[in-house]
Amino acid sequence: MKKKAEKKTEAEALRTELARVSTVILTTFQGITVEQDTKLRRAVQAVGGRYQVVRNTLAERAGAGTPAESLLKNLSGTNSIAYTAADPVALAKALTKVAKDVPAFKFKAGIVEGRAISIEEIRQLAQLPSKEELISKIMFMLQAPARRLASALAALPRNMAVVMNEAVKQNKFRSEEQAPVSQS
């Protein structure tokens, strides 16, 4: 059994982490095998998050004064939290994938950027494109007009050369020797 000082230190460490994160998702883990738990932890770590099984009183003490305070109050049953300061979509995707594979793993609620979200909103969050995908789409859209303008500008000299070549082939141009002499 942990001593009071150890529990206090653990609660302070968790409070420090919870104060820095933007997303906290509360889950239940009862009935998960060790192998499934290991896969879950690896999936969460791969997206820059952390997963932790928490005691209810520890979670409530650690959550006090953080954006996750309302989420971690009056907990009952077996609980775990997944949290990240990085991309909330990536965390939601990783957890949703695990939830599909492991029926015993269930969502309870979450907080994203200080806003409480429901189980359904967590699933919707998981369906969004990731931050990197959104940035690449925006960059593509911003570059498209510039790319079209560059293509149009490059086409001008090419089109002029084609027109000149056709005119020469059809003898549309006369040399000075063939030009009629004007009499004044």
C-alpha cells in the first residue's frame, strides 16, 4: 500500500500533466486483458498521448484546478484516462480503433480544449481528418490559383511560338524582297 506522501506526489504529477493537455478522455477498462492493454498503451503513445489507469480519489484530486476538473469529479467504478497535448483527433482515432477491437473498452466522456464532449462526439471526432491532413488540404487549395496562373503565363510564349510557326508555314509573312514597293 502506498504511503500518503507517495499518493500526494502521484496526484501532483498527474495534476501537472493534466494542466498542460488539451484533451482528456475518460474510459473504463474492466475486462481488458494484459495484451489488449499493452496494445492500447502503444496506440496512444504512438499518437503522442498517455494512457493511465487511475484511482477515483486520485483522479479527482489531480483534476482539481485543471480543465479536466469537471470530468474527474465523483467518479465511480473502474476508470482510466487517455490524454494528449497534441492532436485530439489522432487520440480519438486511436482509442476508437481499440474500442472496436476490444468490446470491454468503453468511453465515458471527454474534454477537448476545455469543452465537455459526449461519447458520440468522441466518435465523430475520430472520423475527422487529422491535423496534418487538414493542413495539406489547405496548402493545396492555397497553391492551386498560383499553379493555374503559372501555367497560363507559361502558355503565352508557347502559344505565340505555335502561331508564328503556323504563319511561317502558310507564308503569311513576306520577306522584304517580296514586299511590294510603295511609290510615293
